[in-house]
Amino acid sequence: MRALRKVTAQSERRVSLACHLLRNYHKPPQDVFLGAWKIIDAAPSKRLIKDRYGVPLRHVRHFRLRHAIKHVFPRYSPTVIADPQMLELIRQAPSVVASIHARTEFALCAALDRAGQECAIITADPVKPDEIQNYDFSTLPQNILRERDAFIQARAALKNGKVLICDADFIADKDLPSARVCISTSLFEFARKVKANLFFGYAQVSPDGAMNCIFKAASPHSTSVQEDAQRFIEFLKTVQSELSDLTIEDWARPLEIKSSEMKTHKSAEDIRAVPGIA
């Protein structure tokens, strides 16, 4: 009976969503999204987390809905908000923004783009076009793949005036029962090596469906990359509900970035981009 009630409830939500879309097809896409979001966000669930990285269920639902709405209403783009003063602070000097997998990290790029700031983002796999197109960027973020020359490209992006964004979390022992989400220190070490300002970033999904981008400047008094990582975890605890337990772990040897090495791809082979990024 419990399984039957669950299937019935899901069917009722689907019917409600379909009716909502049909009744409001002529309205602005933002209004259609908001009405659909109220139906989905209010749906009960015993699972607060529904992602191997520990992403909140609200983020997963928002991700799925905004892509579905974009498919039906090509003019739709999510509402992205951020503190203008923080955006201006990030733009004043070469900056690196550490984030985590949250199904919303591209909103950080979108917030900067809408403030006139170009970005580069490091990812393990090529960015899917529909995920980028969902935000209607004026200038698409540069996609740097997590390969041996990732930090070579990242340094070049910073020199070209772009803000670098990267997920600093990774799954250790992902194929074992001991699998856990860890924070890699590689991005923090890179920021120190190139003397870039370090920021922490996270995009929340608000009850009204807006994507609230939170940026925080890292402490200038931090004395090590381990301390940077710990402060980053403390930041995440304040902005993400039901945060998974995070530990700090190095996946590879420390980066050895020297000005002379950054000039050739041959030496770039010795600069390992830790698999923990993006």
C-alpha cells in the first residue's frame, strides 16, 4: 500500500505540472517556472539528499525543472542573484573561487557574467552545452579540462582577466564501501602559487526558485592550504543544508608551479591537476 500511495502521489504531481504548463503556456517563462517550482518544492520527501556528492534534494529538483522549462520555453533563464559589492571585489584583482558540486555552480559563473566579468571553470569532463545554455551567458565560460596542463591554462586565464572557478571536492575510494567526499587542497595551493585572491562560492536555491550566489573572501591570515580547506568547509556548513561530512585529503603530490615552468607544456607534464577538482 505504501508503494501504491507513492506512485499515486507522483502521478498526481505530474498531472498537476502538466495542467500548470497547459494553462500558463502563454505567460512569461519565469512565471511558468515559478508556478511549477511551487508544486515540486512543496512535494514531501523523506530524502533530504539525492546525489553521490551529497547535493540537497532541492538543488536536484531545481536542476531538473529549470532544464525541462528551458526545453519548452527557450527564452527562459533562471533568476541569479548575488551581492554587487562582492562581485566588484572579485573583479578588482586576479581571483580564484572555490566551490563544490551542487548542481548550481554554473550560477556562480552566470552571476559574474551578468556583472560583465568573464570566467573560466575547471571540470573533469567537458561542460554539457545544455547546462551552459540554460543561463543565457553573454560570454561563455572558458572550459578548462582537468588534464596535466589544467593549471597552465588556469594561470593564462587569470592573466587574461578571467575569474577562475573550480569545484574543490572529490570522491575518494569511489568504488569501495569506504567512499567519501573530500576537499582537495590543490586549488588553494594554486591560488597561493599565482598570488591570486581566494574566494569561497556557493549558489543556494531559495524557496522562490531564485539562485542565490554567495561569495566570501578567504581569510588573508591563513597560513597553509590545509587551513584554507578547513575554512572552506566551515563556510560550506553555513550555506548548505544537510552537508555531508567532509575531510581534507591530498590525491597527488603538491603542485610545483614556478614561473619558468609555466612557460612550456613540457614542464606542464610535471604539474599534476589533482583529480579532486571539478
